[in-house]
Amino acid sequence: MKCDVFKKEVSYIRNKKYQDNINILINLLPDYFFEVSASSTGKYHPSFSNGKGGLVRHTKVACRIAYELLNNEVIGNIFTSDEKDLMIMALILHDGLKHGLNKSEYVRFEHPILICDYIKENKDKLSLSDKEIDFLVMVIESHMGGWNTNKYSKVILPKPANRYQKFVHMCDFLSSKKFLDVKFENDDILD
């Protein structure tokens, strides 16, 4: 099953209901998500994010950054356990439709909105409350941070405005920095 790819990241989530729901959502992601590079050009992500499965590795690193920060008592103590879980869920899903629902050749600029709509369209398969879905959508839709406009699109993505949105953006942003040199073995982060 697709969710097996993120078994470790799902284990970061403490709430069993959230674990069950993220597994459903991961299994709904298109097959290409598990095969493509994080960047169609390779310009904007570190080497571990390039090549086959690069988007999965980028996602795993963003989740690991979140996990480490959220478990740091100085940083993570401002969030509740459920908020932490929902932000990790959001990071697993944030680029889930990066090339659209049906794979386009290039990254779709509006991919944050596409995955948010996809979550809402599939809410009948989930046991999440409307408030929990709204939280996921709120932090995913702004994950691009300051890169919220594109000369080829009329879409203007929201910028992170609250601590949850800023945290998710920060983890995604750090995962995309070229100076990171994360080592993988069989698509799992080496400790």
C-alpha cells in the first residue's frame, strides 16, 4: 500500500484517529507522487530531492524537521498534541498534487489549492471533523510562503499568517534548501 512509504512519518503522529485518516489520504494520492522529483528542473531542491522518488524524500525531510522541532520543549511547547499531529499530516500531504490530479509535465503552481480541494472532496472517506479539515487546509494552502504568485498564473496563494502556517512553511522551506545533505537508505532517512 502507498501508506507504507510513510510508515515512519505516520508514527510521528500520536492520535490514532489521525494516523488512520492520513493513511487513507496517502492511499488516495496519485501514483506519480511516489515517483517524481521534488523539482521539475532540479534547480530549487537539494540533491536528495532530485531523481526518482525525490518528492517523497523531500516530504520525509520536511516531516522529520517538524518532528524534531515539535519534540524540542522550547519550540514545540506552544502547540497542542493534536496541532502537532495535524501539522505533520499537512506536511505529508502538502505536495500531494504537485503535478495536478492527472500528472502534468511541470509543477502546477496552484498545487497547494489542488490538494486542499482534494482533501475536502474526499472528506466523506474520513473521520476528521470540519474543524480538523479546515486546519489542514489552512496550513497547506499557504505552505509556499512568499512564493505566492507566478507570472503564468492568475492564482494568488495565501501567505502564512499564523504560527501554524508559518511552522509548516518553515519545515517545507528548510527541506528545500540546497545546503542540506540528508542521507537516505531505501528512501528512509539515516540517523
